[in-house]
Amino acid sequence: MASDTPPVVFDDDNPEWTAEDFARARPISDFPALAKAFPNGSRPVGRPKGSTTSNKTQVTLRLDNDVLARWRATGLGWQSRINEALRKVAP
């Protein structure tokens, strides 16, 4: 008979934290040299903070794989370039 509960995995190299571990924990900002070693360092993850109002709407759009690959190959900002191209051809 199969169990719905996954097995507990014990890892001596990475034990489960205790309440004492959490009490001693410090944010990575307390270690600037260490923070620089991570790609996002001290940068927040996600969309930039700003106005809660936006003139954009998130949509789902299906594109041919080759079309999407060509846009992505243009590098960072490819979504904005698609937006500008659509703006130019919009009726």
C-alpha cells in the first residue's frame, strides 16, 4: 500500500533548523562581502517598486517557437521591443 506522505529525509550536512538556529540567524545584508557573491546581491527580486497603477496589462500570447527564439536572441529587453513593434503596426 502506497503512502500519501513523502518519506522524511535526514541530511547530516544540512540538519533541520531549531528555534535556537532561527534566533541566531542574521540577514545577508549583515555580510556585505558575502552578499556580493550572489547574482542578486542586495537587489530586490521581481518587478521594480513604483506606482501601483500601470498602463500595461499582463497577457498570455502564443507565438511560433522560431519567432520567440529570434526575439529572445536580441537580448535583454526583448519584451519591450516586441511591445514597440506591435505599437508601430497597430491600427
